[in-house]
Amino acid sequence: MEKSVDRYDVIVVGTGPGGGIVARDLTRQGKRVLIIERGDYQPTRGTISQMVSRGWVPGVQMPLTTQVKPVVRGVTTGGTSMLYTATAHEPPYEILEKYGIDIRDEIAGLRAELPIAPIRDELMSPAAQLFMKSARELGYDCKKLDKFIYQDKCLRDCDSCIKGCPNGAKWNSRYLVDEALHNGATMINHAKVKRVITEGGRAVGVEYKSGVKNISLHADIVVIAAGGIGSPVILRNSGFSGVGEKLCMDPILVVFGQVKGLGGSGRAVPMMTGFHLKEEGIMFADLHIPKVLKQFFDVHALNLGKVGQFEDVIPIMVKIRDDLSGKIRNGGLLKKDISPADKIKFNNGEGIAKDILRQAGAHKTYTSQIVAAHPGASVKIGEHVDKNLKTRFDGLYVCDCSVYPEALGLPPSLMLLGLGKRLAKHLATNNTHGKVDDISLLETAG
Ligand SMILES: Cc1cc2nc3c(=O)[nH]c(=O)nc-3n(C[C@H](O)[C@H](O)[C@H](O)COP(=O)(O)OP(=O)(O)OC[C@H]3O[C@@H](n4cnc5c(N)ncnc54)[C@H](O)[C@@H]3O)c2cc1C
């Protein structure tokens, strides 16, 4: 094993929204930050092959579950935000407040800083407009959703969001990483962190694998932000038990309906409009996806006769707040069954989506298989980390999807950015050698 002589103030592992904002904000405070990222730092080409290589390779970025539903996560600088659909959903403040966390100020700051706004009318597709109109006619409060998009760079009839957006229109957490690097941070790519190094109950660094070498680097503080699956695996390797024993995934299905004469190209920003049934735990949105991905969905669901349909199709996403019925097995494999309660939500949501499609003039509808994109709640606030996102080890924090205290069933990135801002403020201004706050930690650390 190589030992570096370098010592940093903070090591941040992972560069999704959770890690990106912590790294960026700490460099603004003059901290010496080292970022360690498993993936590459290649420029975004916006091709299907790059999208697949960043997030859709089964068993690598896309861990398979017991029901073999794809769980997509991005492994590249910027994390899953390089593949996301850029919806900026207001955080569920009431859930965080139960744990003594208020991020309203941080969210207000982010709204002032980032390009967050509903999509302009001229970028709207006929499918999204008709979805919103039909949902409203049925009494649903369907509205334009806020997007993380520089709209002056966004193109009509473009399907690049999910592929990565080579036009610079989609905001993602690589912008944060780039600013952190500009401010003096160091980044190591192609480096997979295996474990946190601890001494006497305190985190002092990490060990990562680069090629065939194991390398350890040291810092006063370690922030693990490797995502809802990556972080519990690192913590387990570091001696924590209990993490990753539960897992939510915000699973989705897509209901499609063909409306003859709809017009448009079928290519547009996904999730321009939508609505949330809070009590039921179901979110709906239009969901334009690239043609080849639609074809994958059709083949996956054995809707083989629909593979040729695209331009005149309205795709409606049904996302549910699922039970914490998942589990990360040793080695990173996932177990995740759709529980009976989840099935009821999906049936309910699919029925509503079909009603909307019929209202829009679709005669026949068809439904995709279930896929998942937000693995989380595997290192929960109130159980494994305290309200400051601190583990029971001094100097060791977690900041990503894994810390949700419960399943959200909502796009989480704005909330993660708020939590990360709050953590960076805490790390820059407080004595981090103190005790864990307010909770009885259930996991044991070795
Ligand atoms: C198709 C799709 C659409 C989505 N749309 C939206 C949306 O519209 N709005 C929204 O809010 N959210 C959306 N999401 C979800 C959102 O992108 C994620 O929830 C968010 O990126 C999670 O941030 P994170 O910081 O937890 O982790 P991630 O963004 O997953 O980042 C984790 C990082 O850690 C790195 N890493 C993992 N393991 C290691 C290791 N061992 N060592 C070093 N580095 C490691 C990864 O390479 C990655 O860079 C979408 C997701 C997908 C897949």
C-alpha cells in the first residue's frame, strides 16, 4: 500500500449533488479539500453510448435487484446529476423538521444562485402541454415544474437531458466541482474508496483503490458522499453495522398513450409539468426520453408492438414513495422487492395516468416495467447520522441520498444541495470533535 505524505483539511468522497456542494462551499471558506471520485472526468458528448457507460451498465453502475429492476446511478464526475432530468423539487421541510433540521435559508440561497425556474412556453412540447391540460380537466393540480436549466442554452426538439446535455444547458453538480477545483481543491478520478481509516474513534483518512494499488490519504475531516448505495458499502467496510439494512428507491413506471395528430418531435426536456398526490405518495410528470430508451422500455415490458411508436406518444411517469423494503447485501448487490403497499400505489397511479391519457384522446395505453433512480435512506438521519450528518466517529460525515430519514418519493437533488450547504457551514464554523447530537445511534462501529 502506498502512503501519501499529503494531509488535507477535508476529504470528500463522491461528486454528486451531496459531495459537490460540500466541496465547493468548503473551498469558498479557504479549506484544503481533496475530492476522490470513482468515475471519470470526460467532457459530456450527449451520446447514448456515453449515457450507458456512465450509468446503465448492469452490475457496475446499475446494480441488479432480486426482481431485476434496473437501478440507475451515475459513476462519473457530477454523479447521477449527469444523467438526471433536472427537476428542482421543493424539499419536504416537514420531514426534516422532525429531526431538528431546517434548510429553508440554504434553499433560498440556492434558488438565488442556480438557474431554477419553470420551463419557458416556447420549449414546451405538445405532449407535455396536453398532459397538463388533461390532468387539470380531471381536477389534478398539474403545473410546470421548476428545472435546473440555463434556458437560454436549452434547445427545442432536443432529447439530451438524460444523455448528459453537451450544450451546457442542464445544470449539474460538475459545475460545483469545477468551481471547487478553480478555488484550489484537488481531485483524484478513477479512485474507488474502500474504507475510512480510523484511529481511536476518529476518522483520519480514507483508503482507495486506483488500478491495482491501495492508497491511503489523510485529512482532519472525511465526508462520504458516494450515493445511496456507495456510502453504506464504504461504511460497512469501515466497521459500521446496521447501515444499508433498509433502502428506498423511489421506483417509477411509465404509462404511454398514442394520440394521433399530437404533433411535435417526441423530443423535449423531461418532467416539464407534473403534480404530487402527497397523501397517496405518488408523483406524476410528463417524461420525454430518447427514442432508444423508449424502445428499451418497450422491449423490457414485452410491448414489442409499440417499439415503432414515438412522435405522437404522451409518456407519463408514475413515481411512488416506496416502503424501505430494500437491502444492500455484502458485495453491493441489492435486494428490493416491491411490497404489497407499493403495488397498491402503482396500481392507483397507473389508473390515474391512464385516465389522463384517455382524457387526452389516447385510445390504447401501455405500461413499462418498474425502474428506479433514487436509492436512499440507507444511512438514515436519526439512526446512523445525527442532525449534523455526523456519524458516531468524530470527523466522519455522510452527505448524499443515503441520509434521507424516510422515503421521499420526490426528486431529491435540491434537498441534498440544501443539506450539503448546511453541512459545509457547520464544518467551517464548528468544532467537529464534539459529540454526536440528539440521537441514539443504532449502528455499532467497530
Ligand atoms: C434518470 C434519472 C433521472 C433523475 N432525475 C432527477 C430529477 O429530475 N431531479 C432530482 O432531484 N433528482 C433526479 N434524479 C436523482 C438524482 O440525480 C440523485 O438523487 C442525485 O444525483 C443523488 O446525489 P448523491 O450525491 O446522493 O449521489 P450521486 O449523484 O449518485 O453521486 C455519488 C458519487 O459518488 C461516486 N462514488 C460512488 N462510490 C464511490 C466510491 N467507492 N469511491 C469514490 N467515489 C464513489 C459516484 O461515482 C458518484 O459521482 C434522477 C436520477 C436518474 C438516474
